[in-house]
Amino acid sequence: MSCLHRAQSLALLLAGLSLLLAGCSPEAAPPEAPPTVVDSHVIQAGNGAAVTRLSGRVKAAERTSLSFEIPGEIRRLTADVGERFAAGEVLATLDDERYRLVARQREAELGEAEAVLREKRQDYRRHARLAEQGYVSRTRLDAARAALGTAESRHASAEAARDLAERDLTLTTLAAPFDGSVSRRHAEPAERVGAGQPILEVISDREGFEVETSVPETLVGALAEGSRHEVIFPALGGAASPATLRHLGTQPRSSNDYPVILAVDAPPAGLRSGMTAQVALSLGEPDADATLPVPLTALVYTGEERAHVLRITEARRLERVAVEVVAIDDGRALVRGELAVGERIVARGAEFVGPGQEVNLLGEGPERYN
């Protein structure tokens, strides 16, 4: 065999051994799983004040509860719920017989006191003339003066009692304080009522309408009396009106909600007390540069009040960024945190990925759906 043939045979033998050794080597590691594809959102600058929508109820701006200042039996009560009345119109009366008798008694007592006063005044004048002439002692003059003082006091007391009796007599009539209508009725004719017991609740259109709602404690600092907002009335086909914040409560109700009252600046036709309203509160932004809108679906809550978003870095890695939720409206949240305009965050499904994870963006390059 020639040298050439021996060299070829050796090459074939070595190739065979290489293939045999390759077949006996362990399997290569599987390729790394591709990054998860996520839907992203690029943060934009805020476009004005945030809006928070709350439920409220319409009330008449001028309303009151009517009651008698004195006790008695109701003789007449004709005003019914929904009925309108004019200012000064008599809405209810009490049986006034007892009060008339008391007024007559006090008038008689005043007459007696006036007679005694005249007598004591004349007696004192007589004693004063006699004392000047030396016919009456100083002691008797002082006694006459004291008697006159007592008569004057009794007369003043009788006069005040007469005035009170006449006043009580006028209080047997309950008159309307303004033009309006009856919203509620608490008593019936022939019923005996006490002083101050509510008889009628009345409302007036003279001062327009208010909407009452409540806000959580986290929004109190973003509101101010005199600020402008909007109210919408579903029962009137969604009619809306600007509204001015008239009152912001200082004491919370249940669950740390604070009462808010807004004056309806342009009440639409047909608006009535008791209707429901949707209140769109425009919240002030004390630090507009640090307050940015993000999709609600981007928020991940780790506690009752703690939230975060996942920022996508240039290397397509996720970073957790804690945020403060300032307001929520129409599918977005206004947040404050270590974010900047132009940064990209996970728009939805953030609860299924985590910090440090590598991702691809939906719509860019190869996609993989889990």
C-alpha cells in the first residue's frame, strides 16, 4: 500500500472516531426562553387639572324646618307635600283659646298695677310737700318713696307679662318665611305638639340649588372654597351646570369622608330638590411637573394605599417605581412619583411580570404570547 493510500485511510479513521465521540457527548443546553412581550405606554405630560367624579344629591339652597315656639294642639294644617306657598302665607295654626285667656288675664293684671302705681305716685308727692313744710317725718317720706318704687317694679313686671302673653298669642300662627314649597310634613291636625317640634320642612327656589357630596381625606387638600367644578344631572338627560364649591367640611363623616357643598351656578330647567347628581371635581395641582397621567391598568397595588408601576428601561428590563395616586378619572390615574415624561411603562398585565425581568414590546420585533 502506498503512502498516499495510508494517509487517506488514517483521515477516514479519525473522522469516524470524531463522529463516534460526538454521538456519546451529553446533549447541549436548551436555548434561553425569549423575553415576555408586554403592552407599553409612553408617559405624556398632564393636560390640566385632574377630574374626579363623585355621586351627589340636589338640595334647595334655602331650606328650613318650621315649628311652633309654643306648645299646643294643631287646629289647622292645610299645607301638603309639594304644595307651593307665598311668603307670609299661613301654613298652620294652633288652638289659641288658652293663649287668648292668658293675654286677657295679663292685661287685667297690668291695669291693676297701673292703678296702684298712680296711687303710690300721688301718695309720694303728697308726703314730699308735707315734708317740705315739716308736717311729715323723714321716715314716712322714705316709706312712701319705697312704696312707689315697689309699685313701679310691679307695673313693669305686669307690662312685660302682658307683652309676652300677646306674643304667645301671635305665635299660634305659623307663616311661610319665603316663597317656596313643602318638602316634608311631620304633623297632622288635632295633634298636640311641643315647642320646637318640627311641623313642616320647606324649600325655596329663591337662592337656587346646591349639590351635596363627600370626598375622601386624600382629596381634601386639593380643593378650595370658591373653586369651580361641574355637576351633571342624569334625570334631566345629562344636563350639566358649572358649580362653585361653597363649603368644605372640617369634620369627617363615616370612613373619613368630608362633606362638600357646591352651589349650582346655572340650574337647568326642571331641576328639583332630591335629584341625583354626578359631581366632576377639578382638582388643583400644586406640583404639576411631578403629576403625570398613567393608565389605570398600569397600577399594581401592594397594599390598601400603596401602588407602583413597572418602568421599561433602555435595556428592556423592568424597574419598579412607587407612585402616589392623586386622582382617578376615565380609565386613567393621575400619579406622583419618580417618573418623567417620555418614559415607557407596562400598560397592562403588570401583575404578571416583575422587576428585573427582560421584556419585548408589543408590536416591535418577534412576539411571544403567554
